[in-house]
Amino acid sequence: MPLDLALAKKLPVPEPLASLQKVIGTPGEAYTPEGIEGGGEAWEARPGDVWYRWWHDCGEAMSFGDAIVRAGQVITLWFQGCEGETIIRMSNGDFHVVDDHGKISQLAETPKEQAFRENLSKKEAAEDQRFRSAVGVPCAMMAIDIEAIAEEHLDYPDESRDELAARYVAAALPDVHAMGQDMSAAKLSQIAGQFVDYVEGHSDLAPKQLKKQFTTDCTSRNLPW
């Protein structure tokens, strides 16, 4: 039987190992991985936990999965699917898939999993708000520089990247030192290069539009640096 998402959805945890075997079949011998130390969460190993492993022949690849059993109950499932995806379902309500590109999709098949996902979303939203509050002013100030570089780029379209960056450094360095910031010309040149690259990467936008776009990218953590 393929060790995939459809199978994981049939196996809410915790449940007795015997019940799981009715769906997934008989696993290999019980084992405990080396180097596992005790923890506190449902997915973390504790003394006495036992692993059972299943295998599935995908044809050109091999899929496999583990069930972690504690006191006779399966408390965590994880599968490596035929497409390279990782599927994890835990008794604490965490149920997610990580595709072969690293993208995480949180699932919710049961009320407990729904509550876990909602709580996770609230935590992520709160963290995102804290981040936006912390970087809001710096992002707005950098956006002003981005707009100025974009205007410079429009006025002098034949200027090279290095010329644009050097002009930014020459204008910004006195202000940086006047504000008491200890920043070298080399570090400022690096920042200038990143700014110029951003401007040139969005050459289809007018300076004011680019300023707004940069602010959005900066506060959303979508900048390439």
C-alpha cells in the first residue's frame, strides 16, 4: 500500500498499533534509533518508545515510513512518499506535508488538528506582526533610498550599476556618520549594490510605485537579501 497522504488521512493518532496494522499491514521488526534523547512533546522520543517501519516499492523509488509507539499507542506517523514528500501526523494535532521543494502545508482532518492549525496560524500572525512593527521604520527609510535611486536611474539611464551604487554611497555616507552610526564605506557599498540590484530588477515600475513595492517586500520578508 502506498505510503502517501491518502493513507495518512486514514490513520488519525493516537491509536493502537494493532488498529493501524489493519490498514497499513505488518511492519518490520521494532527498533529504537541510536542517539535519540528524551523530550516532552508528542513527537519527541522518550525512554521506552519503539519505532516500527514500513516500506513500499514505488517502482523507480522506495517509499518508507515510521510509526512511533508509546505505551501501545501510535503517537506519531511519518512517511516519505513516492514523490519525495514528507508526511507527518502527530497525536498533538500537528498534521502537515512538506513537498520536495520544502513547502509546508498544514492539514486538519479532525477537530484537534483544526484547533492546532488555528493556534499555529495565530502564533504565526502574532510573530509576523511583531516583525512588521520592528522593521516598519527601517523599511520605510530604506524605501526612500530606493525611490531616490530609481529616480536617479531614470535621469541617468546610461549609468552603470557601479556608478549608481557609488553615487548612493557618496550621498549617504556623511548622513550615516552624522547620525553616529559606525558603518564602513565597504558595508555601505554592499547595501548600495543590493539597492541598485533591486531597482534594476523592477525597472518596469515608476519610482513611487517601486517605493511602495519595496516597503511591502521589506515588511513581508520577501527581499532577496
